[in-house]
Amino acid sequence: MSKKESEIVARLAAQALDEKKAEDVRIINLTNLHNAPTEYFVIASGNVPSHVSALSDAVHEVVKKATGLNPSKIEGYANAEWILMDYFDVVVHIFQKDKRAFYRLDELWADGEIVNI
């Protein structure tokens, strides 16, 4: 996936999250960081497990419809406290609020550039 394609996938994911009422949706561009695990993180919060699952479903549907891509892996869907969707160059993290506050990915990757949505 090219850098431009990665950005498109990140923006599609963020848009899907926003449309399903995710809170504090963020795209973090990691392309200028040495040894970053991916090019973009998309991070968002949901209120309860069913909301977190619905957010994941929305991302999957929107990205698949627009690009034909499926995530290579989805982790955490069963308990829906923190769902990780791996699109290789884009990793989507959907948290329950308390889990997001505990793991603080936003702070851990604060050297990345926040992309305006």
C-alpha cells in the first residue's frame, strides 16, 4: 500500500468511527518516526462493549466497500474492551474509555503528527 493509500484507509476508518458516534477519534501519522510499527494509527473510544463492536463493524464495512481491503487481523473482538484492526500500514485501535486511559497510546505515540480529520 502506498503512503497515499494508507492515508485514505486511515481517513475512511476515522470517518466510519465518527459516523457511528465514536469519541475522541484521532489519526496519528507515524511515517516520520524511525521504527514505528505502522504508518498510521487510528484511535477512538466507545462507551460499552456493544458500541466498541459496532464501531469495529463500521470500520470493516466502510474500508471494505471503498477499497476492497479486509484487515489482516482483528484482535479483541470477543470482549470488545480494546479492538485492534490491522490493515498493515494502518492499525485501528478502538477502546472502551477506561482502557484507552490506561494504555495511553495517544501519549506513547505523541511524537507522531496528528492528522486533522
